[in-house]
Amino acid sequence: MSYMPSREQKILVVDDEPANLRVLKQVLQNEYRLIFAKSGEEAIRLAQTEKPDLILLDIMMPAMSGLEACEKLKADTSTRAIPVIFVSALSTEIDEASGFAAGAVDYISKPISAALVKARVKTHLSLVQADELKQTRLQIIQVLGRASEYKDNETGMHVIRMSHYARIIALAYGFSPEQADKLMHAAPMHDIGKIGIPDSILLKPGRLTDEEMERMRQHPIIGAAILGEANSDLLKLAKSVALTHHEKWDGTGYPYGLAGEDIPIEGRIVALADVFDALTCKRPYKEAWSIEKTTQFLIEQSGKHFDPKLVDLLLAEMDKILEVKETWREDTE
């Protein structure tokens, strides 16, 4: 779906020369809501109160230059994310470099070309829209992940912690930061299939019967079915995690009894992160294990339940793991 300009989108136009403001108004007024400022100080105030989607900012202004104004906007958490395009008669490489160093995303030279201004504004607003869509998708995935944990872990902190653990392990394994972040965002969906398990089984306080256990072991397949055949790389990764996080290195896991490196690396990582958090946290049916007891268990299960290399990496990164555990600890701890 291509991006279309919208009158709901707001652009702050900043220039100390009224004639320049009139030119930009003529170019953009039919497609966007415009607000105007004649100084850097006024631009900062309006950016804070009006929250524009984009700022067109002149550089050469009295009192406070556009460069100074941009630096202040980027230093303020409330305005940092607003893209700034400089519109200036200055056009040397040094001037452009200074603009980008101050935090601008683009640079348009005066006298302006109407077609160029429209194209650059459209491009950067489409990037804003794409980033907002990405953030919304991530938030939906995180919410659904917490929903799947809600019945037996009301705070939902488990999925937050284990997702960060998965990221730490992935980075240590050799994932790029982008790949590790993607796994962190996919990991909360690992138990989404629990939504399809009856409460009589999911919430049963005692030991499950063989039949009930077999039903419980269907939740990875249910999770994969819920996530479906999405085009999104993130949802494809989430599907793999949901389907394979209960497989074991020695082939005794479920649902398919995969073994060793036949288990996708994302499933192996999440399996370890998930169990580590489950063991070290208090649950209605168990007390929290100590780090020492949990560490010993992981070592014993290395090469059985877990990929031995991943166990070694988790132990080597324990300081970072414990920092996450403390940051996202349960209120009852």
C-alpha cells in the first residue's frame, strides 16, 4: 500500500522571512495541516505543544539558528522523534554535514522546487508512518504474548524477562543486533497456543493425566496455527519459536521429537531462556529456585534438554541475565 498525504498530518514550517513562509504554505497547504514559526525559540515551543509530524526548518535565523534549534529539539525526549528537514540558502558540504550532525534527516536548498519539497516531505512522512506501524505490530505481539501468560502469571513479566534473556543469548551466539532484536520481539509469542488449551487442563493444580498431558502438548501446534502463514518475517520467526520451543536437544521433546541442530536455533534459544526464567521465579505450584540450583540443573541438562553451546553462553552472560531479572522482577519478590 503506497503512502498518501493526509490533511491530518501536521507540519511545522519555521523561517524568519514571511515571504519564505508564504511560498511553503502555497506548496503544502492543500495536502497537510500547517503551523508556522518565525524563530527558533517559537519553533521549539510549538514543537512541544503541537507535536507536529515533521518540521521544515530554516538555518539562518537571528537569535537562535536552525542548527541550534534542531539540537535542542533532539535533546528533548518529547520532540526527539520528530523528523527535521533543513530548508536553507546555505548549500556547501560543510553546511549539510552540520545539519545532519545536528539531527536533521534531510536538506533542501533555496530557492526551493515545489516538486522537490513535496517529494521529500512525502518520503519522510511515509517513513514516520512505517515506523509507527512497526511499533504497533510489536506492541500487538507483546500484548498477545502477555495474554497467553495471564492465567498463570498475571503480571506478564515472564515474557518480558525471557525475551530479553533470548536476546542476550542470541547476541552471544553471533546474531547481529537486528537479528537478536527480532528474536526478542518474537519470543513473547512462544506460548500463544495455550489460548487453545481448556482451563480445566491449563489451571489444574494436580498432576495431569496422560490424556491431559497429550492435550497440553498440542499448544505448540495450536500456536503455529494461530500465527498462520504471515508474510511478516517477525511473525514467521514467532511461528517457528511457538512450534519448536519444547523440542529437546536429545530428541525427547515435542511436538515432533526433533533433535540437535534439526531444531531451529530460535527454538533452542527460547527453550533455554523460557526454562531459566520459569525455574528462577515463584509460581503457584513452586517456590523460586536459587541461581545456584538453576545453574546446576542447566549444566545437568546440557546435551539432553538444551543445546550445550547455548548453556555455556548463558552461563558466560550471567551478569547480564541477572541484571534483566532484577530490572523486570515480580512485585511479590
